[in-house]
Amino acid sequence: MKKYLYPYRYRLAVLWSMVLLNIVSGLAIPPLVGRAIDGPIHDGDMAGLVAIVGVIAVLGAADALLQLARRYFQTTTAMAIEKDIRGALYEHLQVLHTGFHDRWQTGQLLARVTSDLGMIRRFFAGGLVFAITSIGMILIIMGQLLFIEWRLALIVAASAVPLFLIGRKFFREYLPAARSEQDQSGEVSSAAEEAALGIRAIKALGRGPLMAARFEKEAAELRSRSIFKSLIASRSWSGYDAIATSAVGAVLVFGSTMVAGGTLSVGDLTAFIMLQLALLWPIEATGWVMAHGNEAMTAADRVYEVFDTEPAIKDRPNARAVERSEVRGELVFEGVRFAFEDDSREILRGVDLRVEPGETVAIAGKTGSGKTTLVSLPSRLHDPTGGRILLDGTDIRDLRLENLRSVVTTAFEEATLFSMSVRENLALGRPDADERDLEEAVRVAQAEFVYDLPYGLDTRIGEQGLSLSGGQRQRLALARAVVVRPAVLVLDDPLSALDVHTEELVERALAQVLRGTTALVVVHRPSTVALADKVALLHEGRIAAFGAHSELMASSPEYVDVLSAEPEEVAA
Amino acid sequence: MTAAVNETETKTEKHDKHASWRGRAESAEADRTSAEVDDAASIKELRLQSRRLLGWMMRPHKKGIAFLCAILVVQNFTSMATPLLVMFGIDNAIPAIADRGDYSLLVGIAAVFALVSVLKYVCVRLYIAQSAKVGNAMLFALRNRVFRKFQDLSVSFHERFTSGRVTARQSSDMESIREMTENGVDDLVLAGLNVVTITIVMLVIDPLLAAVSLLTFPLMLLLGRWFSRVSAVAYRKARETVALLIVYFVESMGGVRAVQAYRREPRDRELFADLNTDNQYAQAKGHQQNAFMSGGMRGIGHLATVVVLLFGGWQVMRGNTELGVLAAFLLYMKRFFDPLNELVQFYNVLQSATSALEKLSGVLDERIEVAEPEEPKSIASPRGELRFDDVHFRYREDQVVLPGLDLRVPGGQTLALVGATGAGKTTIAKLVSRFYDPVSGVVSLDGVDLRDLSEAELRRHIVMITQENFLFNGTIAENIELGLPGAPRERIVEAAKVVGAHEFIEALPDGYDTHVRKRGGRLSAGQRQLVVFARAFLADPRVLILDEATSSLDIPSERLVQRALRTILADRTAIIIAHRLSTVEIADRVLVLEHGRIVEDGRPDELIDRGGEYAALHRQWEDSLV
């Protein structure tokens, strides 16, 4: 937290000085009013009255201005800090590995970036200032009370004991309750997000009512957790006001007997109680401030939970930079093993594969054989759990991640499109791509349809590619990969959604691009294999066969099983 | 007319400073519900709607709210009682003890004090508990209503509105309203009670002086009106900036694999920072205006003191008013303004919540393009005959997709649609599954216009497998079960077996109970497709639509699926869209489409013999197999 406050230290210092001045200016006026009544008005001194009122007016104006300025800067600073933390959180999330993102629902992340940060900000901008002002006021008033009559002040001090005990209990119970409420609030957001994202699937099955029932369950859970949290509050700090009031009663009773006994003057007792009444409001508000403080604390915990997650995939200490121009593009897998962290069984059990510079190797294998996992390794979206991958002889983990990913580009089968212009979507991997690069890529991917969109490349396509077909989306994704012009291109079944005719056109154009590029292509069909120089068959976690398509068709029955369409079977 | 359209277009473009990367939406209304147009009349209408919505939220809790108000009145009373008791004690109980040694009065006061304390405790406790119940019940109802509305809105709405914005409405806007229900409503009521009580007391004590001090009232009203006017604009803007931020956040986190694979991070960071800063300023704006109001209120309070002091002092000097009255007056003035100063902060929360409520009422007000029929018809035992009668359709004014389609698909027939991108294949699928309604003409099932079928009825008969293979958060079994909620495990397994998914599912660490992770991140595209297939098979509809449902499958899986399809489709109506002719070959009938018109129609083997478009495609496909 300190890290984020540091840049604002001067502003915060000014701010807190203003807060103090504001308290002083606020406290200075009532005594002056008293002076005016006791002095000039009592004495009938008009000129004196005007003078004092003049002072009050000036002080009042200053107080109002201070209040304005303080609030203004307080809110501006708090918003700036909130923005900084949000930005930092976003950057952190960007570098967290896929495994993290697979586990965390977007709604939970969203809740941290919006409502949790908001809670923290509100506490710093409101509750905290208020708490400190209150504590200051309580201390000042207690001092004055002690000065007037210490025995009565002891009664007031004694009332602090139950307040403290209740407060301690409150903290113990409220923190977990607030946490569980915030967690559930993230669940509700997640449910809302998922139902929006999957709206077509839901509608296609007519499961709207079911989703609504599920959402209602989450919302009901949130409701009951919120109420549970509030009930804790109602049980504990609802006593605060009553205790403070009882203390006033006790002071009145004891004070009165003391006055009757002649050890205290009526004036002093009145003054004492008057001051004590001024304590009521700050004490009453303490409970509210504590609740907000607690919520801000749990919110901060939730935010730090993310900050404290170390990215599993990051640069090694001595990672070295690599330039696109110096890469030849030799890609070697050496005994590569992989298992998901929650699964002891390995998907890859020692993959050995060498892709020469400029060569195109197709990866074939049955559904679930680990093809997609294998091709996510060269750009380090996952790290192998055993063995290593070498690019031009260097372990890719010894290369700087950002360099590596500019040299190795991966296009997935499912085209992730963002609600942005076509241009921005195409230039995803190379923001400085010029018109010619885009044109070329669009041509290679046979994605000329983009020029027919209402505003051409400037048309916004929806998150899932507004009214674009699966084939169109896939061609955009392919064009996006082509734009990057990487040394190593990894394509996960890039043509699956294309019709035969388009596929042929794309293949012809792509072949030129691939000529100077090392490529790893996941294939499901013989037609796509045509792109490749060689084919590797992934079977039971290893490369079971490697060679030209025709060779494998002749020598490997598994390969035939995976890749041959066997029209006679279709007709059967 | 055109000029007007252009004008609104350029206006919205001007509003969108992010157009350079966001691009231009096909419809100028993409980012908002139709209720949210920026002219004065619609803003007024929206305000009205949001108030109605608030009324709707509060109506079921009339009694609870009345009870809350009663608690606050009692609480207000106990607060007022404390100083009075003290005064009474000092003025009467002390002399009684001093003069007569009579403690009874003091004991009485102590007893009343105890009573007041207990009352206070009970009030606060009841209030917190009760307001939490009422507030959360209201939020609960609102959340559900908004969720259901989003579910009811058509696919075309969702396509332009984006899921991020839907999420924003249901998270940050809701949060804004929650904040209001949780904080400060009691302050508002107490301050209101306070203002009324003190005004009355002041008027009783000294009407003239009261009149003078109330002179500041119009100033306060003016200030309040200024704030609600400017802050409404500011907060409305802020709700949009935060929505944009959320849209960007949700999408870039959802697509984080692509972001990382393409080293998109720096550019993303830059754009997010832009939105983040925009949002910062937009959020700060309302708070800054609130700072002005807060300073202004303080100033007005001081001004009132100054005026009362001068005028009152003058009156005292002339002997028109007692000194004690003036002193009491000044004390009351302080108690008048202090709560109001606190209230200024709450006003801020209130304004923000009002804007959020406006956004939500905009959503609730949105017309559902594919509406439920008023009097739904039902089909007792569907044969599954589909008909298109002169169906016209277009997504955009200038681009006709279907220029009058006539088509009859008898019950039980398997129809394959073939044609280039943009030929209208998916559109036909979407019309049959009623994602859209035709612009003119009728799509009917067994002679009943689809528009006359209730959503539930329609989906029972017609199920579509979409291209996206969407998996929900949960286990594999749960995802398949969506096809038939409540289906026993055996049927789920059976469905998986039929489509050939059983083998890979069993191989997962927890079999059918394996969690698929976010969006099925644990599975490959082909595996997801099989799960979705199993889901549709379990649904067992009369009419099944497959839109590129086999594109990600490898050949062995595809073979299995095809074998399964022969059995599954034997007795139902099916529409298959596939570019892989292997899938098309299982069809009874093939339509070749071109620009929304049927150019060839017949059995696959017939068409091959005829030597037209389909025959050419088929030749090309056969060539690709070797």
C-alpha cells in the first residue's frame, strides 16, 4: 500500500494539514459566538459586536473554503491512488500465467478491480479522515473533562472498557463475515458475466429460466451473507450510543450528589456534561467507521491475494534478449513432459522433436492426445514439467519472455476477437503494422470480406465477432498471426472452420508465407497436412511417428487411423 | 431523415474519443439501451422510469419501511431527550438534594436515563438489522429482475451491447445502489426529522428571528439544485466510463491467452490506462462538485450564524429579544446545520445510485425484439415440419440476406445447407431457432408461426448447437446435463458414449466430475465440441440444428459423431450447416444457397450426378482427402 501512497506524499501532507486546519477553524467559531453573547451583546456594544461578527465571518469563510479545498483534493487524490492501484493490478493480471486465469472467474477478478478498490478508496477518503478527526476530538474533549473534574472523567473513561471489548469482538466476527460477503459478490458477478457470454448457448437450449434460477441462488446467498454481516454489526456497535448515553446519566447522578455535597459547582457540572454530550456523536460513529475499516481491510486482502500470486511463467534472472533478425528458427523439443498441476498423470511423456529453420511440421493426433498443450509450450503459455525446448540451441526459458513471444507467435483454433475495430484486432500482435502489412495478411487469410463491412477496417466487431461466421472469425485470427511475421509460427488447426474451396486458397497463399518461417501446425485433416513438409504423430504423450505424409500413411497404422477419411466408412 | 441520422451518428462519434481503436459500431446505438438517448426529453423520461423502478423496489416492503421510519422517529426522540434530561436534572434534582436531601428525583432521572439508553440500544439494533433485511431484499429482487431481463433480450441486443457491459450493469451499477441502501438512509431521515423539529422549535421561540435565520434556506435549495443538476450529468458519464473500463477488463481477461501469445500487453496496458484515467476523472468530477456543495453548505451555515448574531444582537440590544433566547437559537442553528453537512456526503452516494438506477431502468425498458407471444399456442405432438413462407431478412438496411425464401422441410428430414460465406446458411439456422424474427414472411413449425410459440415450448422442440462450443463453469457432467436438467448420471454417460466423448472424459482426473475450468480451458476445442454435442443429444429435441458443429473434430471423432448422427437424426428433423462434406453426406437433402436464394435442391447423390455447384464442391472435397 505504501508504494501507492508514496508518489502522493506531498499532496497527502498538504491534505492532512488542511484537515487539521479545518478542524481548528471549525472549533474556533463556537467560542467566538459565546464571546459575542457574553460581551458586546450583553453590554449593548454594537461596534464590538460588528467587530466580532466580522472575525466570525472571515473565519467562517476560511472554514468553508478549507472544507471545499480539502474535500476537493481528498477526493481527487483518492481517485488518483485508486486508478494507480487498478492499473498495477491490471498489469499484474496480464503477466499471470494461463493456469491462474483458468481457475479464476472473471467476475471475481472484476470485483477486485472495481468494488474492492472502491471500498478501499472510500475508506481512505471518508472513513479514515473521519476516524482520525473523531479520535482527535475525543482526546481533546477527554483532556478538557479531566481538567474540569477528574473523578467524573474517570467514569467517562471507564465507559471506554465495554466499548473496547465490544469493538474487539466486533473485529473478530465482522472481518470473516465481510470477506465472505465480498467473495459471494464476486460469484454473483461471475454468474452474470457467464450468462451474458454464453447467451447463445443458453438461448439455443432454452435454458434461460435455469440460468435465472442458478443466478437467483447465488444472489440469495449474497443476500443472506450481507444480512448475516449486518446482524453482527447490529449486535455489537448498536451498544455504543447506549453506553455513551448511560455514561452521561452516570455523570449526572454522581455529579449531582457531588454538587449537593458541595465538592463541585453547578457551572462545572453543566460545562462537563455539555462537553460530554459532544462526545456522543463521535462515539456513535465509531461503529460505522469500524465497519467500513473492516470492509476496506478485507477488500485489501482480496486485492493482495492477486498481487501476491507470483506469475509461474516469468523471466529467469539471467534471461537474455533476442532479436527477431538474429533468429534462425530452429525449434527443438527435448524429452518434454507436461502434466496439469492438479493431475498426476502426464499428458506429454517425453516429446522429442526437431523442427529445422524454415521447416513446417504438422502435428497430428487424436482428440485429447495433447496437441493443443504441445503447441502452447513454444511461446511459454505453459512451461513443461520436464525436459526443455530449445530455440536456436537456447532453452526458451533463458530468453526474455517479451522477446520470445515476438519471435514465436501462436494462433489458436478459437479466434478470440475483441470489441474493437477490425484494424486493432488484426494488429493485435504488432500495433505498428502499416496498411500494407494488414492488406497482405488479409489477402493471405482470404479475409477480404472485412473491406465489405460498413466502415471497412474501422468497423467495430463484437467480442465474438458480430455476425461474423466461424470461418470468417478464423480467417481474421489467421490474418492476425500473419501480420506479426514471426520467426516461428504456431498454428492450432487454423483452417478447421473453412470450406474446402477457401481452405485451398488460404493454403496456397500461406505456403508462401511459411517458406521462410519455422512453423508448427496442428492438423486434423489431410488437406491441411499439405501445408507441412513433415508430419509428427502425437500418440500417448510421445512422438510416435515422424516423416512425410505419404511415408506415414504407408508405415503407421495409428497415423492412418487419425488422418485418413476412409470414405467407405462414411458411406457405411 | 438521412441528415438527421448522420447528425446523430457524428454526434456519437464525437462522444467516443476511443473511436481510433474501438472502431465504429454498425449501429450508433451500440453502447446503450434505446432509452438512453441524450436529448432532454429522454433524460426526463429516464428519470421518471428510474423513480418508478425505485417505487417498484420499495412497494413490497411498505410495512418494513414504515417500521424503519418508526424506529428512526423513536431514535430521534431519544436523542432529543438526553440534553433535556440533563437540564431537568441540574435545575431540579440538585436543589432537591441540596435543600431537602431528597434523592428520589435523581433516582427517577437515573431510571429514565437507563430507559433512554435501552431504547437507544434497541432502536439502533433493530434499525441495522431491519434495514439490512429490507435493503438486501430490494437488491435481491432488482438483481433477479435485471438478470431475467438480460436473459430475455434478444441475441442481437447482446451482440451489440457486449457481455462486458451486461456485466457492468449487474456489478458496478448494482454496487452503487447497494452502497446507497447500506449507508446513510437513516442519516437522511434523521436529518429530515431534525430540520423539521428544529424549524418548529425556532418558530415557536422567536418567529422573527426564525424568519431571519430561515432566509438562508433558499440558498441551500439553490445549492442543492445546482448540485443535483451538474452531478447527474457527471455521474451519468461516470457510469459509462466505468462500463467501458469493465468491458475492456472483462474481454482482455477473458482473452488473456491471445493477449499473452501476441504480446499484446503493452498496447493493452496503454488502452486500459486511457480508460482508467478517463474513469478516474469522470468519477472524480461528481465528487469534486460535491466538495463545492460541502464547502457551500458550511459557508451557508456560517452565514446564518453571522446574520442571526448581528440581527439577534441588535434585537437584544433594543430589548426586543431575551439574551437567553438568542443563545438557545444559536445552539439550535448549530444542531440544524451539523447533520445537513453530514448529509451532503450521502447526497453524493444518492446521486451516483440514481444514475445507476437510470441505467438499469434503461435496460428494463428495452424492447425485446424477439418477444414472447401474448397468447402462446402449443404443439401437442410435433411432427417437426418446418416451413419458410416468403421470408425476408436483413441485418442491416442496405444488405439483404434473405430476399424471400420459400422452403418446406418435412418432419424427419435431414437437410444440409451448403454455400459460400454470406449465402445465408447461419441466418436460416438462426431464424429457425428464433434468435431473430424475419423482417417479413413466416417461419413455422408444424404450421404454427414460431412467434406464436412460447420460449419454453419452442426450445423444447428446436435446439441448436452453435459454433462457439460454450462451456459453463462447472464439471463435465454438469455441462452435459444442461441439455436435460435433472438427468440422471446414466443418461449423461450414455449421451457422452453416443457422441464418442466417453473415452476422453473417463481419462480426465475426475472423470465426469472434472471441472472444466473457465470456459472449458482444460479441454481442447474438439473435446469441447463433443461435450456440447452430448448436451444437445441429451436434450432430445424434435428439430436439431447443427451450425458447424463438427469443425473442430479430428477424423476419428468425426467418424464417431457421424455414426451417432445417423441414429440420432433418423427420426427427427435436422438442419446441418457444415463445410465438411463428410458431414453433409448423411443428409437426405442438400440445399445450395447463393445470396440467400436456393440454387440447387436435391438428394446429395442426385446433385453430384447433376454436375452443378454441389458436384464441383464435392469433387474438390474428395481431392482434399488424399
